[in-house]
Amino acid sequence: MTTPHVPVLAGELIAYLDPTPGLVAVDCTVGGAGHARLVAERLGDHGLLIGLDRDPIAEQRFAEMAAEVDCDTRFIRGDFVSGLTQLRDEGMTVDLIYMDLGMSSMQIDTWERGFSYSYDAPLDMRMDPDQELTAAEIVNGWDERQIARLLREYGEERFASQIARAIGRARMRAQIDSTQELVDVIKSAIPVPAQFAGGHPAKRTFQALRVAVNDELAQIDEALPVAWEILNIGGRLGAISFHSLEDRRVKRFLAELARGCICPPDLPICVCGHESEAELLSRRAIAPTPGEIASNPRSKSAHLRIARKLR
């Protein structure tokens, strides 16, 4: 099997997850099946790998991978909230769960899906092509205040108001239907010196639109508790994030589980009896090595957090 997806932090994920023969693992975001293959190869013929993804291309990649490994496999088409909820409702418990958040390389490089500002394509950005909401509908249908708030909250874009106003002016002349049209509008709204600092000037706007179209942050908030619920004692949960909005949610969730005593700090002894539910396997987020960044620049912003369930 040949896949354009280069799995990020692959060695680190495998080292901390420690998949071994006979375990049951869940890949919540199959994408190009790069991580899935590495895990599946270690589960052996008595193990089970369950893949979740809402992208039909990911289902194809998973099927190709599944034909070449010894472990049992199962694929659930849907976002990771619905997939994990389905497993919980079936009464399943598992040993390993991991998420590779955001979009995959294959989605970026499939130019016609409109995820990238580097290609001129329809303004789409749907991970699930069957859903209704597209980036074009947001850009052309939402009012300027909604768009500005979206860009600030999901893209952390400091020129959010200026870009929203520029979008409003541009769509009065003609609907904004393509990625290049949107890039041109964004560039017109950002001061020239700022266009050469901090990466491509459209980067944050495209991130914000993609997050909104696919409801990505709400998905993380809803999925993590379900994942923890179905994880066996001693099991491990890991997540690779690519921007601060994702990473903060994972960090906060795992840190809360890892808290021990919750007594007021002025009490001399613990009286709450609260015990940690999780052991953080790394005190800090795990980042890619300089070598990985050099060979795969898209890994630069990746962070891995992983924890073991204690009770």
C-alpha cells in the first residue's frame, strides 16, 4: 500500500501507546492510515484495530491497510464522537485510543476539496462530503460580525475585523466561490508588512473556516470523555494536535483527570480523598524532533499528549 500521508510523531506515539499482541485499539481519525498501520502491525493476529473517520477516502485507505496486516479490523464511518459513542453503546471496552486531530495530508493535497490556500479550488473544506455546511456558505451567508468572531476565536486572527469587512465588500460585487478568490480578499485586508510575517496570510482564516465547517473543537470536547469511559484500567489515551485550540482542550482534559487532592490549599492535610484517575506519561507535550520537521515540515506544530488510566 502506498499512501501520501506521512504519520506525524509516529515513533513517539508507538513508544508511549506501546501496542502489543492481543490488545484492542481505536484509531479515532484514520486519515491516510499511517498511524493505523504501525499500530496494527504490533497487535498481532489476536488483536483488533477499530478505525473511525467521516471521510470516505479514509475508509478506502483503511481497507487497503487492513488487507495487509494480521490483526482483526473494523471500520466505522462517522466522526469520532459518533464512532466512540457507538462503541460505548455496544458495551465495548478497549486498551488503546488515539486521535490525530485536524486534517490529514491527503485532505490538504486533494486540491479540489478546498482545504488548502495553495491551490485554486471550490471553497468547500468538508471532511464529510455528505454534510451540508461548506466554507462557501459561511463566507457568503454569515454576517460580518459572525465571520469576525469566527476568525478571532477559531483562527486567532488579529486582523479578523478587517478581513470580515473585506469579505462583506467583495461578496456584494460577486459571490466568493473559490479558495483563490478568498485568498485575494484576505490579502487585500491585511497590511502588506504583516503579510510577510507568521506564514501565509490566509493560514489563520482557512484554519478558522475548516474548524467551523467540521465542528472540530466541539468534537474534541465531546469525544474525550467518551473515549476515557470506554478505556480499560491501564489503557492509554493519546492525542496529536496541530494548533493551540486543540492542544489546550486535550491538556485541560488530561490534567483534570490527573489531579489528586482537590482540597483548598490552606488545609494542612487532605480530607477530600480524591484520587487521580490518570497518569500523564509525559509532563510536557511531546514535539517532533528537528529531523522530523526537516523531512516533514507539516509536523512542525504537532504536539502529542498521552495518559494512562489508573482507575
